[in-house]
Amino acid sequence: MRRENAREVLTDLALWAVLAFCVLLRSDPNDGGSWWWVGTGVPLLGLAVLLCRSWPLVSLVVTVSLSAWQTPELFTASYAPAMAAFGYLSGRRTATARPALVAFGSVALGGLVLALALEDLWTWFALLITLLLVVVVPWLFGRYVRQYAQLVSTGWRLAEHMERERETAADRERLLERSRIAGDMHDSLGHDLSLIAVRAAALEVDASLGERQQLAARELRQAAADATARLRDIVGVLREDGAPAPTSPNGETVAALAERAREAGLDVTLDEGTAQAPALRPMTARAVHRVVQESLTNAAKHAPGAPVRVSLASAGSTLTVTVTSGPATGASAPGSGSPDGAPSPASGGTGLIGLDERVRLAGGTLTHGPDTDGFTVTARLPLSSDAAPVPPAPTTAGELHDARRRVRRNLLQAVTVPLAAGLALALLILGFRFWSDSRTVMERAQYDRIRVGDTRADVLTRLPRLSLDGPPSGVQPEPADAGRCEYYRAKKYETTPAYRLCFKDDRLTSKTVVTDVDNEEDRPR
């Protein structure tokens, strides 16, 4: 455990060093950097690395916030590697996708609000592209890696499960053979011993025999009775090897079982209403008892000292039995063990296999496995005999097929989601491009009403809302003393000819119709 913790610490330090180095590379003020940014970013990246194992999504939000603080377009050379790294770790270490999707949507919505405030939707498009390529794609890859690791783990677990099933089948065959032997003993020896005892009893009371002969008959009858008792002991071979005689009373309730477990040293809590469980048919009642008993035994063995919560809840025609045991808290109290008051024998996993079969034959289903609270066993049983048919026995092939299907689905998502999002984003940008092009057209009459020397505030009232991003390609450069120049289309969807208006000291200094120099010289107006 200490080696594993040391390896994790070294890995986190290496990650922080690499990400901090990317920030330090952009620290030169001549290159647009700032030591103030370094002093803020490097410690916050350290905090993100510290949180990335427990709350990886928080680390991603911290890094995205640092990058958005520098530019609303989100992409920065300093924090792009960190966003990609924490995006991957979020997908790799987060069980569900919903929190990450909510975070991505929040970033996109916040960027849209900021772009509308700045009146620059192109900034929002740049943010979406960065979010998709730098954050979402690594996150999807991390999700795929997580699912693949779960597939490998499931494969090993199912291999062990199959091995236990094979051993269980062999044990079952041995028990069946023992049952046949015991049955033969009972049919033959029991019948013969009964005849011997009856005839010996008749001789014992026969008045024609002497005292010595009657004593011999009495001894013969006693020997037959002793042989019958030994036969009863031989029938005990039907029991599992090393299994003790049952100590739980017949028809014991869940509340009584929990009380015996508490007396044995377990920390057992019954949820409110569990003690008042509805009346159950014998098959279901025994299945409920076995689910709770096996769960308490496993808790005593695998998580000594951990609290155990037992809950019975009925909804409609279904009874749900839930037993949750927390993680082990150390050595258990003296004398703690199974609910029967003795240490539970190692089951090697066969206890849950047999429990699953018992629940299945009662018409229910059993699920078990680790969760956020520890280890939970849940059984769902019908309250009536005709509530549900007996489900088929589970197969390892079906579980492995489900795991493979989840991996294929996540791989398909990792490929199709970026493509679909990129296509949607491209269509959105293309549509906005056509819309903005139609809003950068200036009518000739508007252009003619503008006079050189007008104030900028007066000219802006006669201009379109949007202008071109810069000078169209192929036109002559702007005059050196023209000031700041803006360009407007003369025709929709065509960059030339265009109207160039130059402002200096908040006054219009020149107005020109510019065209492609390969076709026509500039014509001042």
C-alpha cells in the first residue's frame, strides 16, 4: 500500500512539473506572458493535480477557468496541455458522464453570454472549437480507456467466477452421490434393522423362553436401536465438509437474525419498517433469511468492524432486500464473526453463487458488488407465487457480452460524437458567416451621404451594424496616416469592391472604394 501511494505521489508531481513547465514557457513579457500569471497559474495547477484523483472534474474546471481568464477564446499555449490532461483524467476517473456534460454545457453557455456582451460571436465559435478538440475529445478517450479497463477486469472476474462454478459443480456431484449412498443405506439397512428390532422385541416377551434367552433378545433389540442411531449419523455425510450443524431456529425473523448478529459483535442496523415486513410465503421467507444471513457472514469476514445496514421494502408485488456493509474499520470486536456466533468459513465466492440460485428459484433476482457505500447485496423477490416466473440462471457469457457491448458503444461514441459535434459546429459557423456577410453590406446611397470630416459618432449612425474583419485580399495597403480603417461590402457575399472608411481623432479622414488591384485601381471618392 505504501509503495502504491508513493507511486501515485510521484506521478502527480511529474504531471504538475510538466504542466507548470508549459506555463513557464509563456512567462516572457515580450511574448505576451506575465510573471503574475505564472505566480497564479502554477499553484492553481498544483491544486488541480492534488484534486484530480478524488474530484477530477473540479480539476478540469479550475484549468478551464485559468485559460478562459487569459482569453475568452479559451485556447492558450500555457493551459491547453493541462486542459487536455485533465479532460482525459476526468473521463478516466469519473463513473458517470452526466456531471461532465453539465460542465461542458455550462462552459459553452458562459462563453455565449460573454461573446454577446463583447458583440463578437466569432470568439464563441473559437471557444467551442477549443472545447471540442482540447477537452471533449480527450474526455471521450478517457471514457473509452475506462470502459476497456472495466472489460478486462470483468473478463478476469468472470474467469474466476467460472472456476468457482466448476468447483461448485464438482462439489454438487459429490453431494449427490453421497445422497444416493445415504438413500440406499436408508432403504436397505433401515428396513432390515427395523425387522430385527421387531423380531427381537417379540422374542423378549415370549414366555416360552427362559430368562437367559429373553436377556439375549433384549440385547439384540438394543443393538438394533444402536445401529439405527449410527445410521442416522451416517446420513450426516449429506452435509458440506466441515460445515457445523445449523444453529438458527426454524422460522427465524430478520429482526431476530440481526439481534443474534449484534450479540456476536457485528454493528447491524435495521432500517425503520424492516421489522414489520409483510407476511411471506415460506419459499420467499427462507430466501430473505438466507440473503441477510449470508450478507452478514460475508460482512463479518471481509469487513470486520464495519457498520451493516439491513433494509426490507415492498413496492407493489415485489419485496426488495438490501444489505450494505461499509469498508473495514480494522480489527473487529472480540468474538465477532458470523451471525451464528462463530467465525464464518471461507466460502471462496460459492456462498453468493448458492444464494443467487436460492433467490432465482424463489422467482427473484440477486445483484451484488461494491459501490460508494461499501459492498451492497440486493435481492428482489415476488410477494406472491404467481408474481413472476423463475428467471433463467445467469451465464458468464451474457455478462461478458454486456461488457463488450458497453466498450463498443463507448468506442463508437468516442468517434462519432466529435465528428457530429464538429459537423454541427461547422454548419453553425457557416450559417453565421452567411448571416454576418449580409449584415456588412453598405448601400451606395449611404456611402454617398458620408462626408470626409464628419465625426465618428455621426458616421456610425449611417453604417451597417457589422464590418469586415479586415481589408479584403488583393487591395492596396492603407495609407500610412489614415488612422483606423473599416471595410464594408458593396455587394452581398462579395469582398470586392468594398468601401473603406478611415478614422483619426474620431473624425473621418478618407473614404475610398477599393477593388482588387489586378482588375482596377483604387478610386477615391
